[in-house]
Amino acid sequence: MSSKSLPFELFDQDLFKDKSYVDGQWIESSSGGHFDVVDPGTGKPWATCPTMTASDVEAAVQSSHDAFLKYRKVNPRTRAQLLMKWDQLIRAARDDLAKILVFEAGKPLAEAYGEIDYATGFTWWFSGEAERVRGTVAVPAAPGRRVFTVKQPIGVAVALVPWNFPIAMILRKVSAALAAGCTMIVKPSPETPLTVLTLAHLAEKAGFEKGVFNVLTTDLDNTPSLSEALCRHALVKKVTFTGSTRVGKLIAKMCSDGLKKVTLELGGNCPALVFDDADLEQAAEAISSLKWRHAGQACITANRVYVQAGIYDKFTELMATKAKALKLGHGFDKSTTMGPVTQSRALEKAQQHVDDAVAHGGRIVMGGSKAEIDSGDGSKDGYFFQPTIVVDANSKMLLAGEETFGPVLAFFKFETEDEAVQLANDTSMGLASYFFTKSVDRTWRLLENLEAGMVGMNTGNASAAESPFGGIKESGYGKESGKDVAIDEYLITKTGTLSLDDHY
């Protein structure tokens, strides 16, 4: 597809790429197949990409492996300089990247810019981390010896990434891998392949050699077989996956056969606790921003809000007031503050959760169904769901036990701190938890007692390049971003023992 036929104008026409990227070449699938990329705001296709299959994996992995044999020896400062150049090019392409992202994922333009600004924090951060990989020297208990450890890149890495934050997820994973000296193959989500291809183009312009960063696009039907072929390939040494717990378990099983190193960032079902001593305006602002961003399609979004009984009515009314100010519309409309969901099937799940909540005694105070929004050409085929608030929620509801991943927010009532903690932890997930209180003692108790890998304390925004990101329980294992821990996911530690001369 020509960039001139896009539904928007790019400042740099060369940025638009709609072919897979392997060994420095823009290629088609060996099968010759293509799939549509759909604008969630209209429900209409606007671009196509190659449907790569398992038969395309061998060439991509071999390319990455050949590149790794050279790239692992590149001086860390050179790797840092390459990452910084990539960072600069991404920032320069910010306006064009935001446009592509809006039409792929559906998020409002302001959120698209926000994701890019957040995402470039990773290229910036890991450009510095490239030179901070350190080994150790120690004097052991045995006399006449020294013990050394050195850190080395693990090898070819594979990133299986989601559609909700395609730029941020790519840069968080790829930047760490490239800083460590690994090469990487990315399989983007079928919904959002184009932003990833743009990033690959900019990596090439930054000076990364061919094969260091490869991208295989594919459709929904071929995603399982392509992913399995990548996970099982003998030359792939590391797999990082962000997505559902169900698929994460399958990835872990596949990789276990080859004893591959795996990082899993999985489902959320995150609770937020609001106590009667909280600053209610602060809590409402934080939870609103957290929940309605990208129409509730974030793994760390607030899925369940537990509010202490004495402030329950006041706080739910405050939240409803803020939600009513949202402007639902196409992401390219600058007045839009909440866009569509990215997938049509997300509408069905949101409706299922709403209907189930009503059947179990919940009360809908706003929203509750699909919205019909004029896409600008007279059609109303976009994937829009009204921002929805459910009160009088209880543990029998689907939305209490499942991650909604849509613009549906449920409010539960609690009496005591112990009860709130028990309710918050009553889930197989453990990605993030949030709480709002002005009690210092309670803050420390909740930090230690909430079962989550990340805890927001009087804030709903806890993710940053310098902070370790990852969950516990069935929300996965391993960490992304942060100092030391994230880059270690792409390194091995080698131990050397030296016997000294008797006269040393």
C-alpha cells in the first residue's frame, strides 16, 4: 500500500512500512498471504501486512543468530550510542508515529503522544544501562584462588507483544535486549503491526546492522503456529511475552522443552482501595486517569475499586461526575478523550460483564452498552463502548474474578482494612494494586500485605523506565525496565575460578 493512500498525511512518507523486516530487507510472506489492519474507530480496513507463517521462521532466526555472533562483541559504548541515535529518531518521528498508532489501536491522539513519550523513556534508559553491565571479583574461602563472574548476552531473543501499547512494549523489551548485546525477533499483534515496522525502519536508520532487529507480522489465525515455531527453535535462547495468562502458560510450556529463559507479563484484575481518610479528589482523579485510558485496555488498569462504607456514596458520585465529562469518539478527533476498544470481540466481553453484574444485583449508574459514534463518513461501525460504572458490586460477578479489559468500572464496599486486603488479594492475579490513604502506618501495612508485584500508593501511575515492572502469582514472572533486573533478563552469568601461584 502506498503511503499516499493512507487516511492521514505523514510528514515523512518513508516512515510507513507494510512488509515484514528480516535481515535488513522488507519482505513478503513465503505464502504470499496478507491480512487487513483495521481502524477501530470506523471498523474498516486501511492497510495490509504480510501473513508470515511457521515456514518463514527459519530464515528470520538464522539471520538473528548470524547477527548475534557479531553484535555480542560490539563495544557497550557503541551499543549505547546506537540506542541513543534510535531514541532521537523516534522522538523526531513522534507526530507521524502518533497518527499511525491512532488508526491501529484506536486510542485518542493525546494518548498516542503520551505512549510515545513514555516509550522513549526506555530507549533513553537502556542506552545508559548498556555500559553498566558489570561482573565481580571475589576472594573465596579456599586459599590461593580468585573467583570472577562475567555477564554475557544470552543470544537470540523473541518478543511476542500485545496491541494495547505496541510502541511502549516494543521499546521496553527491544531496548533492554539490544543494550545487553542480544538480537531480537518481534512478532507484533495482528492489530498493531505498523508502528512496530516503523520502529524497525528507524532502528535501521540509527545504524543497527541487518539481523539485529527482525519483525515478523502475521494474522490472528497464524499467530499460534508462528509463535510456537519461534519459541521452539533451537537458536532462540530467550522469549519475552506480554498478554493473557492463558496464553502465557502455553508459552511457558513450549519454552520449557528447550529450557529457554522466559519473561511473562500477564493478566491483571487489579484492585484499588479507597479509605475514608483518603483525599477523595486525588483518588478520583488518579483512578479516572488509570481506568479510562485506552478505554480500560491496560493490564495495570483498575478493574475493581473497593471503597470504605462511610465514603462509598460520595466517592462513587464523584467518579461518575468525572466519567460523564469524557468525550467518546474517533482518536483522530482532537476533542476525543476516550476512543474505541481495539477489537470488536472486546465489545462482547464488556457487555457480558455488564449484563452479568446486573443479574447479580449490580446497579448501572452510567453507560452499560455499545455506543454508536459517527465515524465522519456517516457510518457507525466503530468499536465503541460507553464508559460504564457499576455500583453495589459483589464477588459473585464475573467482573470480580475476570479482567474486563474494557471501559467498565465496578465499585465494591468494605468496612475494615483487613476486609479490604482480603478482597483485594482474592484473585489468582498479582500484577498491580493501588490504595489511597493518608495514614502512614496503613501505607506500610498495605505495601507489605497486598499481593502484587507493583503497588501504587496514592497514585495510579506507577510505571516508568527506571522502575521494575512485573507481577507475581498468575500475573507472570521476571521484570522489565528498572535498574539491573531488566537487562539481566537478557544476560547469562559465567563464573571463572583462578588458581594463583603459591608465591602470589
